[in-house]
Amino acid sequence: ENKAHVANDEPHPEASSLHAELANKTSYTAILRNGIPSILNNAAAPTALLLNLAILSHASAFHSSSSSKDWMAAFAVVQSTISFVQGLFNFLLYVPMAQIAHSVGQGAGAREVQHRVQIALWTSVISGLVCTVFLCGSMLSAKGWICFVSTLFNEEHHDLDFSIRSGSSCVQNFEIGVVMKVMDVEEGVQILVATYLLGRIPSIFLVFVNRVCTGILVGKQRLRLVTGVNILTNVLDVLGNAFVLLYLKTGMLQAGMATSMATLVGVLIIFPLSIQGVGTKPTSESVSPVNDSLEIANESNHTADKTTTFSILEFWNSSKDMMIRSLLLQGAVYSLSIMASRLGSCQLSAHQVIVQLWGFISFCCDGFADVGTMIGGLLLGRSDSTELIRFTRRLCAIGLVMGMLFSAVLLIWKESIIS
């Protein structure tokens, strides 16, 4: 009996192996190894926006009817409004990421993971459709859109100069939306806003789907796959904008359409990947010893076929805190854009450059936050509080270093960045 008692007190060799493998995933080396692709993934979109803004500013020289600051101001109105609305739904990225990583860490059954994936996807589709309609209505009335679109596409010429002349009457004769009123957009910029937003409409909905698919795949520990797809999407976005604006010398409508087409390509790639392999079987990207140990723990606890009731209400309850946080953060940034727009197009254009630069730095730092969600979910699923605390402290230390590093770069190269 004494021997049996001693044997029972000893840690199970499989459990010890699992703990050791998870500990290896929380080392500074592992955090940096996972953080680099995560930074690339997060920084792809703000980098593309910065480049597109630069392309727009140069392309305006081909059109005599508007200036560079008007183009940049129109971009700022559309992009800041889209970012504000989409930012409120950041939980579509992080909640599925955390919940699915937690399920994988627990060794949950495939049916539970599949159910979580389905709820996240349906939430993104519904939210994307509602927000797309809202954003269109916030810029221009329904009658204004009908007049503008019919005038634009019923004529033989589709260059920007023509669209400004023919579409201005539609914008002026019908009531503008609440966003144009609040931001006090100048009359010459209003038509540019409507033109650019018309091309961007499909991308608004598609970004919602892309965001939740990204969260699902990162939750499944497929970070490098997500990074590759998102980098490809944003490279296509920049190349498309450069092609239609600098080579074809078209206008903001085509620039918006180029962004929408690039987003569509990304969704067509990432969506099928997010809905396949919904179980907890290891992927080629995952570290095999950890997954082997997860499968052993899964079998020993007889949880392979166990499902947990998971409803849309639970999904929203898990998301409400992050939505409040996003509302406060995005609301503060958007309020600054509103105040800048009331100062004039030139001030709004300068403000947008700073916002995009700040967004780039912010998303780079968020790369390590994604690593924290991905690995932290696994640790929570395994109830490994000791390793989780150690992992959190290491992330905080890396965050402080990143903050000081970016501050130094902005201070030292301030003049070069401005020029």
C-alpha cells in the first residue's frame, strides 16, 4: 500500500512531458519566434494603408479638379470611419482566438470546436452586413446614392474629373449623412468621399469575415499560415492601388475597388482553411510533442466526444468587455479625427498620416498580445497557472522594451519621418 501510495504521488510522466513542452512555448525565445510572424501579420494592414495613402497623394497630380490634400482628406474620412466601426468588433478576432485555443488546450471534442467556429462565423457575417449598411447611410442618403451611382455608371466616361462634375449635384441635392455633417466635410471633398467609399463597400463586409477567420486559425495554432495569407492580401492591395492610380491614372473609385478585390482574394483563401479540420488534431505547423501530449491527456480524460453547450449569448457575453474597451479606444481616436476635420482638409490629411503611423506601431506591439492569447489559451485550458504567470511577466517585459524602442526610433528619426 505504501508503494502504491508513493507511486500515485509521483507526477505522471506524460503530464510532466506536457508541462515541459508548454514551458518551452513560453520561453523568451519561443515568444520572439512566435511574435515575429504575429507582428508581420498585424503590421501588414496598417503598412498597406500607409502605402496606399502615399500612392493617393501622388496620384492626385494626374487630376486637375482636386488637390492632393483633398484626396488625402477623403481617404481620412472614409478610413477613420471604417476603422472606428470595425474596431468596435475587434472581439471577432480575439474572442474566437482565445476560446478555440482554450478548447484545444483542454482537449475538447471536435463538435465543440466546430460549434464555436460556426457561431463566430455567423456573428461576423451578420455584423459585417449591418455595419456595411450603416456606413453607407452615414455618408450619404439612399436617394443620394441612387442618383450618384446611376449618374456615374450610365455615362461613357468614368474618370475622376467626370465623376466629380456629374456626381457633385447628387451630393449637393440630397441630404448628406451624419458622418459628413459631424466631420464638417468640405463640399469639394464630399464627392471624393462618396466615390472612394463606393469602391470600398465590399471590403467592409469582407474584413469582418477575414478577421474572424484569422482568429479561428490562430486559435488553432496556425499563425504562420494566417500571416502568409494576410501579407499576400495586403501586397495585392498596394500593388492594385499602384496599378490603377499610377499606371492607369484612374480615380478613387478604382482605388477602392482594388482594395475590395484584394480583400476578396484573401477571404477566398482563408475562409475554407478556417472551416476545415475543426477538431483538435495537430496541424503541420504545431509542435508535435505538445499535440501528442494533448491527445494522450484527451484520451485519458475521455473528453474526445464530450461537447459543451455554447450559444450565441455566451459568445456575446464573452465579448462585451472587449467591445466596451474598443468603444472607448476607437471613440477617442475617431473624436480626434472629427476635430481635425473641422480645422480643414490640410489638417485632416496631416492628422491621418500620424494616425496611420501610430496604428502601425500599435499593431506591431499587438503581435505579442496575439501570442499571449494563443499560448495563454492553451495554458488556461491546461489549468497551468504557474506557467501562465511566468508567461505574462515575460510578455510585460517585452512590451516595455518594444515601447522604449519605438519611442527612440520616432525621436531620433523624427525629421526623416516627417519629410
